[in-house]
Amino acid sequence: MTSSDPVFHFPPDVFDAVVDAVPVITRGKKDVLLFFQGCGVNRLYLRSLEPWTTQDSGKSKYHITRAVLAHLNEIGDSGLRQRREVLRRVAEFDNFSSCYPDNELKAKGAVATVAQLVNRKDSFTRMQNEYEAQARKDREKSRLLAAEHARKREARDEIRRDLYGLFGSNRPSERGRQFEQILNRLFVVHDIQVRESFVVTGESGEGVVEQIDGAVEIDKHLYLVELKWWKDKLGRAEVAPHLVSVYGRADAGGIMVSASGFHESAISEYRSALGHKKVILVELREIVAALEADHSLLDLFRPKLVEATLSKQPLTYPLGDLNL
């Protein structure tokens, strides 16, 4: 609840409107005290005002009303219920036959003014509460995004360390398998949907007929991924099985990743394939450069895919000069 709420603290306009209303909806000074007693105002305090109800006190119903409202403001939170009840009773007052006849129209106007002020301030309070609720949601969303960003950064740092560790490995067979696992983790942390390696078997029991390192989805398009950590550059013979797998699937593209680079023969083979399929070549050092610059893999793959489509170049370097 905020200070803009008229029951939290009578603001000046509400205070004055109630001072104008209570004296005209009650007949006598003692009726004013009874009105406030019915609102739950402390009886001992009201009793202290009884001398004001005599004819020679020099105090009017307006003086009494102003004093009680000031008292309710001064006692702060402990007067919240009473302030709420005062506003409710005035705003909902409808027994104008109990007023002095000369005051009936004045009483109706005064009551309407209080009701209008309360409704307007209640609307403001609701808007303020909604704003504060939305602000809390925004802060929570920002907190969650920051936590998710920190989690992904930590995951990327771990993946980077694991990837760098592969360069010192002296077990090539395990290094290739670990490279595949690390790259799949990198896809996931960069919000790229991935299906890990799988095999395709023949329908007549001839065993494994195709080995697929994995598949990823980028911008709603599927790409078969092939990973090679070889000592020498890959040539036509080494990349051909990947192209065969891509051609065997009507709507699939292809991404070939090599730790050792590509011979011109492999590049030429993929360039020819671009007339029919969207395929790109990626060097491991490009992925390392992306990690070093804290880029997403999509920052690397998307421009390569665009350039492959437009210029039919399967191997481009969108992250800049890599000391070729």
C-alpha cells in the first residue's frame, strides 16, 4: 500500500472533502462523534472532544471533524482500519432523509465528491500497484536472465577448457569421440537443437550402412554434421561420405567441421554441391576464434550459410582474418 492510497493517509483533497461531508450528513455535534465512534475511532479520544459539543464551546461540527481526521492521520498505521471505515461510510452514505432538509442537496454533493476522489485515487493506486507488480516481474526476469547468462558463460568456459585439452591428447581415436561430445555441448549451450550421433542400418539385416556424427537445427532447417580431427587436410575422398548422407535426405543441409582444414578438392566438391544443397565447411580454428571472442556458434554459422547461398562459397571466414 502506498501513500497515494487515501486510506493509508488522508491526503489534503480527501481530508477537506470529508471535512465538508461529515457535518452535513449528521444533524448535531454529538452525532458527529457517534459517526466516528461507529467507524471505530477510540472512545477515549472522542470523549476528550465532548466539551466541544456544548453550545458555548465555540466549536462547530467542522472543527470536530477536522480534529478527528487529523488524529487519525497522526496515529499512522494503527488508524488504518478507522480511516478506511470513515471513507467507506461517507462514500456509501445514502440516507439523506436523516440530514437537515436544507442540507440534503449539499450532503449529496459532498458525498459524491468524496466517492469520486476515492474512486480516482483507488484507480491510481491500482495502476501504481500494477506498475510495481510489473516492475517486480521485470526485475525477476532480469535476475533470471543474468543467472542464465552466468550459467552459460560458465558452461562455455568449461567447454573451452575441454576443447583446448584435446590439442595435447596423444590418443587420436578417443580425441575424435571427445571432440564430437564437446561440440554437441557447445551446440546446446548456444541454444542450437542437436541430435547426437546415430547410425542407420539396412533393412535386410546388412548391419550399419551409415554413420552420422550428429544433426542440428538452425533457423528451422536441418543440417547433418560431420566432425573430423585428422592430421592432414581433408580431400574429396574424406568428405564424400558426408555429402552422400546429405544428398540422401531431401530437406537436409550439411556442415563439415575439420580440425586440419580442407584441400581444394574438398572445397570444390562442396562448391558443386551448393547447386543442390546448402552445405558449408568449418575449420576448428574458426570455432576456437568464436569461443575466444565470446561469440555464439550462430554468429559463425549463419553468415557462412548466407554466403554459401549467395556466392556459392562453402568456406568463408565471417569472423575475420584468421592468419591464413
